[in-house]
Amino acid sequence: MLRPTEDQWRAITAIRSDVVVTAGAGSGKTWVLTERYAAMLNGRPTLPPPEETDAPIPTGAPCRPGEIIAITFTEAAAADMRRKIRARLRQLIEAGETRLLPYEEELETAPISTIHSYCASLIRRYPFEAGVDPDFVVLDEPEARRLLRESAQEALMEALKEEEPAVRSALLVYGEAGAMDLVLQLGAAWREEDRTGAEVWAVSRDALAREAKRWLQVREALLEAGRRMVEDGQKVSPTTKAYEKITRFTASWPEMEEALASWDGRVTEEWEERLRRLDKEMWSGNAPKALGDAVAKWKAAVKAAAETVQAADLPHVTEGLCRLWERVAQRYEKKKAGHRALDYTDLQLRAVRLLEDSEVRRHWTASLRYVMVDEFQDTNRLQARLVGLLLDGGARLFVVGDGKQSIYRFRGADVSVFVETRRQVQEKGGVAVSLRHNFRSQGPILDFVNRVLGPVMGESANGENAAPPSFKIEYEPLVPTREKMGGSVEIVHIDSEGLAGRLVEATEAARWIQRFVESGGTVGGESGLRPARYGDVAMLLAVSTHLPVYELALQEAGVPYRIAGSRNFFRRQEVRDLIQVLRWVYDPGDEVAMIGALRSPLFGMSDDGLTIIALATGRGKERGLLAFSADPLGWVDGSRKLPLSPWDRRAAEDAARQVAKWRRRAAWESAGALVERIVDETGIVPTLLQTSGGRQKAENVRRFIEMAYEREAEGRVSLSAFLSWIQWQIEDDTDEEEARVVDGDDAVTVMTVHQSKGLEFPVVVLPDLARPFRSRREMWCMDEDGALAVKWPGVGEYAGFGWYERVREGEARKDREEEMRKFYVALTRARDHLALFGTRKLPSKKKDPLTVDTARSWFDWLICSLAQGDLSGAEELVGRAGEGVIWTRVAAPDGAAGSIDAARPQLKDSGISEERPGKSPEVIESPDSGAQTADGQAKGAAARLIHHILTLGNTEGGWDREDFVITPGGGPLGRPEMATVSASRLLEYDICPRRYYYHWTLRLPALDQAFDTASGDGLGEQEIPDPLMGGDQGPAEMERVGWSPLLRGTVVHRVCERWTGAEPILDRLDQVLEEFRLTGPLGRRAREEVREELLRYADGELSKRLNRAQHVWSEWPFYLRLQGAQRVWDLHGQVDKIFVADGRTVVVDFKTNRTAPEGVGALVDHYRLQVQLYAWAVERNLAPVDEAYLYFTDPGELAPVPVDPGNVREALERVDARLNHLSREWRLEAYPFTEDLSMCRVCPYRAICPGFARGSAGG
């Protein structure tokens, strides 16, 4: 029989004491829990002691299953615990312990459950005392959030109507939407702490009063430091460099002293400027000796002042938020009562209040002997309170947890609860046990974990030092127990950075898995080593932000995989397509859903076909797409003359007939049956199976059908109810696991570290180690006493103010500690092999070694522990140590495009060959594949790879942009008969054909913005700025927080377009800044930066002519057809200003480029074609154009553009020639680099363009 370790034995046998068990990773915690439960039933241990132990076996009074409460945190864990206890009980009975026979049946109803289920059973036992309906229902989380948000909206409307001053203050600062989101966050946290808004405000009011008193002390210290500066400044010699500075300070001090003496510490616009001036009075280097320590005291006093100031209306705003939550909570309680429902938090709150009733507590705990709680490190204080009340009748406590695995702060878990409970149990004479023997991982892995995390987390000081903060968990080394069977640890360092580095890292990780499995890598089995399968491998991600990068790398390497519990399930393209079809069936007016459905593989209509339908006129007053959606069959009858291709016509007619039929069936058929019908009748599953990752996509479709039927069991039978449920899941970012692919599930599991907790895998691949830590930056935090500290919604220097920043600093420390624990969880999931991947450029020169405190990523911690903080020496140091760790460096070539091509030689041209036009959800290949050179094929593969990654990565704002970017049967512009293009798109081609190719053929977002490895932000499509806009914009702070050249240009452009002269132009500027939420310090800076530029425009000749104009059109859109030499083109665009003054029609296009007056001429050459196209469009629609201008807002220059018939005709011929080239050519090499190297410096594709490297090399 298996014998326990000494520590396990103590945990199992101390049945007459309270016990706290710290169970390290892989230490047999579940087995200990099972044996402890059996020992309590039996009154003594049911297994032999450790071989080295000869002490007598402890005994106690036996108990029954009903006298033990066992609590864990998931239904699956509770079911697993009951199953293992049942199996152990059966073993004991079969071994002769027949007196345990009656317990088998009793065990089935014993309280082994989640904490919420246990609370629900308590409330159902005492519904009258709890004040609830005996037949109450428990709301699932999406439904509860929906009711809560409804309550918040109603409470907000009520508060606006009643004009409560404090609430109004909060609304003025945060706006309606911002205040509602903030209050919902606050309320969720306060409910878990059993606190009301009124209670929080009482504590916060006292804290703010203390801060006001603190300010008085800080102000006095600042005054004293200033006086000392003036006094010591007299000793500074006039011949020194510091004399002028101290003289200025002395001269300005009397005025500053008078102002400071009366300042109450509330920040106003005036005092923001004064604080900046105070900062400027501080020496950046060493102060002159004559000033002694006066400068140091002045610096410290100014810093203290900045840390203590408050917003002028902070008390009112704080009170308003608390009062607003009170209103929300009252309405929420009424709504739940109307539904006879409780949410999960209610279960805990009401259970605690029930047990606080001494009579209820006495009855409920009378027969209770033991309380067991698993995963205690993930509890909060409310749950700990509940457990404490259960012990009131004398029951013994047995809790198991591991502070090193507490990684759920974002869900309210408080690791200090576990730390404090352990201390309290020890102080009362209980037993504290640490299980350090690891039965999961092989020795090399555990040696590596100890070597890395010992220095990072800090090994136990054994009581020699002062106790650390309660959230600090010290490291206890793990002890290996498994027989050595070839375990390994490999670190792969990608010597690169940015986009190229991340792509290479993803590829290397996928190739590592492929090589390990295909080359016969082995893992431990029941009878020794066995060959590894893909199903043995788990890829763990710290965050899911970059999941698409690794997903595509696995696809390209041919590695089967599944994504566990992905929040992206409802954003998977195949699932989104079905949702769009359902929405269109349900709502004929949902144009977005209709377009998405028609473009999807279910119907496969091309963009050109959609454009033709959009421009066509329907039967009635409706036009285009709405006419088609409202009456599909009627539209088909009247659409015979539309110039649709045969494929598009067939797709439109199929869609029309099927959607009309599905709408009829939706009136009486269930959602599940309807979804299944749509899948069968469109034949989407066979289509998906022909695409990359097709089996997973097909299984996801089948899983979606199952979900529709499952909702019927919940009463959501109709299509409307099912769509509402889907929307709640999407809005709440609900985890929904992807369907498992069959064939024995032999696929790599891809999951987050959080999802992997409690699991183990033979092989763990841990990529993205260099992901920078990101401390949570909520708009609020709570101090240690429970007072609320809020951040202003602005992003200026004083948005957080002193108190918030001080409180936030403590939260940041907790976040960093949790990163350490998360790293521990990730490393300890591996049983046999561990592979780690990180991207970091080797430093070109010697730098100070990294330390644990200066590290910014898990990869940095590796360098600290293994290489003394120096990445340059890591490979040599790790190799020399010879402790079972392999360090491999992969060097990526310079130049991102080259890096991608060179690092991915195994990638073949992976565009899915289409069976039918429009049917593939991947980037579609041109049929003329033979025309590509080898170089073109390599670059094409890289470009498509980047495109697909960035498309998949757009998870935050939805999937609204075009996914099928190269339509079949011609070049990038689609069918040979017709194509659509914008004037600005042609301008981009004129500037740089290669840039055009990246942007419009491959549809790459701005790569320098979309893949920000420094911030760890996600992938997504970004607006691409005008390539001719300059980058100089003033203070670096504005650049850092978001005032970019693009935004500056957009604001100036918007003001010039919309200003009519009826009001001061700066008033219009304020309105535009408000639209962009540019408020507070940043808004004031932005206003100051563009102020002169706009005043020049308002005072200029162009504005005077506009004010005299009889007619003015602003932001005038056009959509016109141009008959070219070989084909028809649809051109569209938007003209900034058209006006008629003095009988002349004038066209104006605004340009916000940063340029000197002498640079205007060159810019006019760039923009001339665009303006001439505008003139042609205006002439076709309104009137002949007499004059056209480019107005450059920065220098205030108005430049004429010739628009006589000859120039316009020449422009149209140039356009036709360019478009013919674009329609014929899809090869990369057909799009040359610009000759103007200055354009490369501001190009968003410089990260992948060899042309940029050419320009850089040339200086």
C-alpha cells in the first residue's frame, strides 16, 4: 500500500486539531484530502504510516459523512472529490471495514459541494429567516449582469431627473456611460465585501479629511523648504552657473509664498501650472555646494505636495459615486425580488447573515464535526467569515491551499486570507503543514523551478526577519520524488524584437512541438517511457491577447490543436458567420448582419456584387441592400438587369430563397432546429473542411448547434431568445470551450495559465515570456481601511492625484507579487518536459544587470536567476552550469521582412486553393500562381501570414473589417468588368506603390501601431495616417498618452470642415475636443497646440470668402462611375468644402501636414491628382468647378490646383492607367518602392518593408 510522507501523515492524522495545509504544486493534495476524509469517518488513519515513523497512530471518535462539510470552488472539483472518497470507501469496505458500509449511501447526500451550492442549501433550509421565497432561483452570471446593468441605467436616469448635487458632480466628471461603468465595478467589489455605498462613503469621508490635514503639514514643509532655499541662495557666488537660477527663484518666491500660504491643496487649472513651475525649480543634477541640503529638502517637499494634492471636487465626486451605487443596489434588489431570484453573491451574503443569527447557527452547526475547505488561497474575506461562523459550534477546521498558486485577484481572491488563517491556527495551537514533496514533475524541472523562483519569490527566512506583508508569499523549494526518466528543460531565446521577433517565436514554438512529437520524443507512462503524442502537449499563454499568432503558427506547422475555454469562441469566424445569418433572418433591417452573411462562406458573394446591389434601386422607396433584405424574393424578380457576375447572381438568388424560407420557419421552429437546418442546407461543413484548420471549424459549428438545443432546455426556445443569450455571452466575454476534435483528442491543448491551474501535462510549452508586466490601472482603488480613491478620466499629470497614486502603488506591488505566483503555476504544470520561449534583442552595449525588482517580464526573471541579470552571458552561463537546462539562441536577420522570410523557410504558400469563388475564409490566392518568382512566393507567404494574424487578432472591437481581401478572377481590385476605389487610395499608390500593396492588396493594418510588444497590447486594425503628415507635436508627454500627429490632424480637419463662421472657431474646437474626449490637462494642451493654426484659418482670405458664400457644402460624399479604356470604375470619396461665392464654384481640400511654407509646393504635387478627381466629381453632380485649392492649416497657405478641362481629362487618364495596372498586377514585385526616402520614415509598414532597410542603410 502507498505510504505517505511525514508531512502528508501529519495532515491526515491530526484529526483532533485545526489544520492548515500548504500544498505545493504536485504534492498529492487531492490524495491527502481523500485520506483525511476517510480517517475522520474511521476515527483513525486507514493507511500505514511512513516507513521512518514509529510513533503511535493517533485516533479519535469516528463520524458520519453528514457531520463533515467539504467545500471546494468548482462543481467539477466537488464531483471529483466525492468520486474519489466513494472509491476509497469501497476499497476499505472490501478490505473488511464493514462498519463503514452504511456510509456509502449517506455519502451521496453528504455536503461535498461548491461554496455557492452549500450556501443555497442553507438558505433553502431557512427561507423565512433568510427573507427569501422558498422556491427562489439562482441567476446565472450573464442574466445577473443584465439585470444589474438595467438597474444602473434606471438609477442613472432617476438621479439625473432629481439633480442630486453629489451625483451630478460624478456625472460631470465621468459622463453618464463612464459613471455607470465605474459604479458597476465598485458595486461588484463592495457587495463581495458586504459593504454598502453609505458605509464606503463614511470611511472615505474620514480619509479625505485626514488627507486635508496632511496637506497642511505638507504645505508647511514646502513653505519652510522654499524659505530655506532663499536663505541659502544668498551664499551662492555670482560667478557660478547656479547663480542665475537661484536668483530667479528668490525673485519669484514672495509671490509663490503668498499663494502657497492660502492654497488648500485642491488642484485647479491655475495650480496645475504652478505645480509644473515648482517642478522646474528643481535641479536635475547635483546642486551647488553653497545650497547645502536645501535643494534636497525642496525636491522632497515638492514631491510630497504632488503626492497630496486633490481634485477640487474630489469629496463631492466620491460621495456621488457612493450614492449612485446605493440607488443602483436598491433597484437591483427590487428586480431580483420580482424574479424571485438571488445571484451568487446573494447566496454568500444571506448565508453569512443567517449564521450570524445565534439560533440558526446553533441548530445548523450542532451536529457538525469537521469543516474542510480546498483551494483556500482563492477565498475572500466574506467566504472566510462564513467558514468562521461554521466553526462556532466546536467543529475542527481543515483547509488546504497554496499561497504560491493564488492567481485570481481579478475575481476578488485575497491571498492574505490564507496567510492570516494559517497564522491564527498556529497561534491557537493548531497544526500548520507544508507539503513540499512533488510527485508530478521530473527532477530537472523541479531543480529549474527552484533555481529560478527561489531568488525571485524569496526563500523562507525561517523567522529571522520581520514578517513580510500578508500578500507576500515566500518560496518553499519543491522536493522531487519521481524516478529520473529523461526530463528536460529548454529555453529558446529569440534574438530579435517587435513584429518579426514575435512571428519567429511563434514559429519556433510550433516547430519545437512538431519536432518533439514527430522525431520520437518520449514521456513517462504507466510502465516506463512511451512515444509522445500531440495530446500530451499543452501550450500555456500568460494572456490570450496574442493567441492568434501562436494559433496560426500551429496551423502552418501542421500541428493539431484545440483551444480550451476560449473567450474567442463566439468570435471564431465560422461561428460569427452563423450568428450573422441568424440575425439577418430575425431582423430584415439589420444591414450589417446581412452583409456579413452574404460575404461569408455560407453564400460567398463578392464585394463587387454587394456594391452593385447597394447601388441598385428596389421596388418601393427602399434602395439597394435594404430592398434586398426586406423582400428577397421580390428583389430577385426585379434584378435581372443588374450587371452581376454569374456566381454573384447565383449566390444572391440562393440567399434570397433560403432566407425567405428560414424566416417563415423561424415563426414556429425552435432555434436549435433552425440552426441545424441552416447548416445542412448551406453545406457549410464540407466547405469548412477544405480550409486550413477545417476540422476544428466544423466541430465548432456542430458545437454551436448543440448550444442552441441546450438553450431550449433552459426555456430559450425561440430565435429571439437564443440571439439575446448569444449577445449576453459576447458582451460578458464568457468563456466557451471550443469543440474537441475527434481521433482520441490527439491535439495540442492551447490555454491560458489561469485555465491550466490544477492540471498537469507531460509536455508544457510556455511562449511569450518577454510579455511585459501590466499592472491593472482601474479608475479606482481602495485603501487598507476601505476608503475609495478615484482617478479622474483625464490622462494628464494630475489625473490620479496624490492619494490615488499612493493607494495605487500598493495595488501595483500586489499585482507584481501575483505575477510571480502566476509564473510558478505555469512552470509547475509540466511533468516530463518544459520548453520556454522569449523574444529579446541582445543589448548592443553593456547595461546594468537586471534585478528582481527592475525586471519587467518573466523572461527578465529567468535572466536574473540564471545569468546574474545579464542576457549577454545567459547562453554561456546556463550551458556551463550543466544542470539539465538547455539555452538555445535563435538569431533573426536584420530587417523585419527578411526576418520573417528567413526564420520561416518551412512555410509554403499556404493560401487555401478555392473550390468556388468567395467560399474560402482565408486570403484567396490568385489563380495565376505560376507567375510568381520564388522571392515573390516567400514574400507573399510572409505578407499573408501577417495579414491573417492581424485579422484574427482584432478581438476587442469585433470583426467588422473585410476578411476576404483578394477577390478571385483578376487582381486585387476584383472582377475585370468593374471595381471600386477611393481617391485617397489612389493618392497612396502615387506616394508609394509598395505601401499601397501592403495596405490595400494585403489589407495589413498599420504594423507599427497594431503590434505593440512594449505595451503588450493586442492586435487589431488601426487607422493609417496620411504618409505626408509630420511627426513633430510638442511635449513628449502628449505623445505618450495619445495626442498623436494623426489625432492632431483629425481634430484640425474636423474643425475646419465644420466651422461655419457663425460662432468663434475656438468654440467649435472645444466641441470637437469634447467629441474626442480630450478633456482635462491633455485637452487644454491640445487646444493650445492647434489654437494659432485655427485662428490663422479663421482670419484668412479663404474664411472670408466662405462667409460671403451663397451655398456651402461640408464633407460632401460622392460615388461615381468612370468609363475607362478597358473597364468601368466606381470612384468614391469625400470633398471637405464646396462653396459658391461671387458666382464661382470653389472646391477646397484641407491638409494638416506639418510643413514650412517652402515645402507646400512639393505637397501640392502629391495631392494634385486627388483634388482634380474631386473637381470632376463635383462637376458631374453639382456644377462646373471654377477654382480648386489645397489649404495647408499648419503654415496657413492656400495653394491653387489647376482644374481646367485639359488638366482634369489628363488626371482621369492617369487614374485609368493606374487602375488598369492595379487590376492586372497582384505580384509583390510589380509594386516598386517610392524614390522619396523621406516617405519611408513615416510609413506604417517600415517594419516589414525592405525599402525602409534600403533607406536606412543609405543614411
